[in-house]
Amino acid sequence: MPFVTIQNCRLFYRLEGKAGQPVLVLSHSIGADHAMWAPQIADLLPHFQVLRYDTRGHGASDAPKGEYSIELLARDVLGLADALKIAKFAFCGLSLGGAIGQWLGLHATDRLTGLVLANTSPQFGPRSNWETRIKMVSEGGMNAIVDMAMQRFFSPEMVARGDVYANSVKSVLLGTDSIGYIGCCAAIRDVDNRELLRQIKVPTLVIVGDRDVSTPWEGHGELLARDIPKARAVRLPSAHLSNIERPRSFSTALLEFLLPADSASDRLEAGFAVRRAMLGDEHVDRAIANTTDFNRDFQELITRYAWGSIWTRPALDRRTRRLLVLATMAATGRWEEFAMHVRAGLAHELEPCDLKEVLLQTAIYAGVPAANTGFHVASEEMEKAQKK
């Protein structure tokens, strides 16, 4: 398992994705672990090398006795990045992770390419609240605060329906070392960045849950968004663990903030790259060879806007877009295009079971005749693919 010792503490981490991609570090909430970010990973890996880790006192990382500080936890991050030879990275932290992110934004500006502060605060409420929580865990272990924490982590309806992610978080919370939890409570208790936020010069996104009773907009997120220069803010209809309660919205907010905006020329270049990836070099080379003065503007239009502007949007992965195109082509009877996308899909990530589900859906919502033709065309393309 991947461990590294930083400041005399062994930390567990997971580094995923293609080497050479920009690095994004994800830092979890108190009482959670690196697996909290599982809903985001599939969305992020096409664009980033993703580094998740267990904050000291949590998960598989060590839980040294004593009170921790946010500076200590932030220097763990820098030490981990140094050990992995990561010079620069974007950082996304939620709750406790967001407090760590604020310290990095204040003291390690040269290391950060972007900063996302989610469901966090420059000051987490009266010290007495955290002293009470420390006392409860000291005397009764994690069982003493699990119900309170779950009510803060998630909306009541999410807990009531037995959401699988909520249940997983509960299991992790109960398994958290009480000594490590208490150490991190002390770190949160001592946070007060209210007079320092204007010193953060890193491009910053603030994410807030409108149903978050731990770090609501008023007095928490609003201060971050107001006082950090040029900070953007996104509000989600969620409780404290917004990345789990609204996973797609959270991922979209991250990607729209962290990914650079393309210029018109970039979109054309990106369009050609995506078009080749989706339809194959042979198809695109043939289209280029057949380009004339008459149709050149049209070819550029579909490359720039269909492939360069729509297919490159990060909120849907390419497999999902393939399936949507197939359903749309079948529903509208564009059988030449349907066959082309079936061929391209089978040559890449689609399987016959995917085609079957698309066409069954088409049968219900666009009619049996459309699905009947679609099954016929798809079967022909599948037979051709098997003969190659």
C-alpha cells in the first residue's frame, strides 16, 4: 500500500491518473477518509492526476497523540507533494480540508495553481463547541457523536433512504481513531482566518451547501467569497458533504473552475482531436480529403462547435455522449449517422449490451419501428466488426 512518512507521521495516499497531467489534491472532511471523494474520481481522471490522502488521525494514516494544528496538517500536504515530486498542484478541500486549503493559500501560494474551498469557514464557531465535542469523544468514543455528525453531514432524507454513500461515511466515522479525531478537532477549534483572507492571491472557488448547518453561507461561505480577492462562489442544494449529496454538480463546479477556457482556435484544434478519438483517423482523414471550397466552412463549423465546444464539455463523459448520440440518431431516423457512430463506438468503449439498452430505451420513447431499424443496423455493424 502507498505510504510516506511526513513529520514523523505515516500517511496513506492514492495517486491516480496519467503522469504529466495537472495534479489535483483532494482533502477530506473531519471524520471521513480519502474514499469520500469516490463520486468525483471518474469525472476528474480524464483531466487530472488526482492525489487523495488520509489526513493524519484518519483512515489508514497514523493518529499521533496530542492536539494538531492546521499548519501541521497543511505541512503534511506539502511534504507529501514533495515526496511525490509534485511541484505545483490545484487543491480542493472540504470542511477540515478547506481549512487546510486556506493555510496553503496564505503560506504556499507558489505551490498552488488553484484553490477550492468547499463547505468550510475562516472560523468554525465558538471554541466551546469543539471543547464539548472533544470531551464527548474522550469519554464515549466515536459512538458519542456519530448521530450528530450524520445529521450535519447529510440532509435528513438522504440519511432516511439509507443512501449507500452515507452508510459508507458512517462506517468510516465509527472506525476513525478517537485520538486522531480529537487532534483534528483541536486544529479546527483554533482556526481564525477572518482577518487574513484578503492575503490569499490564488484563484479561488468557494462551494457552499444551502442546507449545511455546520458551515452555512451566512457567516461562513459568504466571508470566504467576499474577502478572498476575486473568489467565485457556487451554492449547491446540499448539506455539509456536498460532494456526496450533489456529486455531479460538485464535479461540474470543480471542472468549470479548474479547466482553462479555450479560445476559438483552441476549440478547432480540440475538435479535431476529439473527432479523431470518437470516429477514428480513417473517417476524419476521408472527411478532410473530401473538403472543398464549397463545404469547408461547414466542416469547420461542426469540428469547432459540435466536437470542440460540445463534446469537450466536462460534465458528461464521452461514453455517455456516445449513447446520447445513438439514441438521438435512432429517434430521428438518421441511419447513416447512427451506423457511423455504432462502428466508432464498437471500436472503442461501447459493447453490444450498451447498444441493446439504447435501442430498448428508443423503443419506449421514440417508437418500436425506430428501434426495430436500429437493431437491424446495429446487428449489421456488429457482424462487420467481428469479421475484422
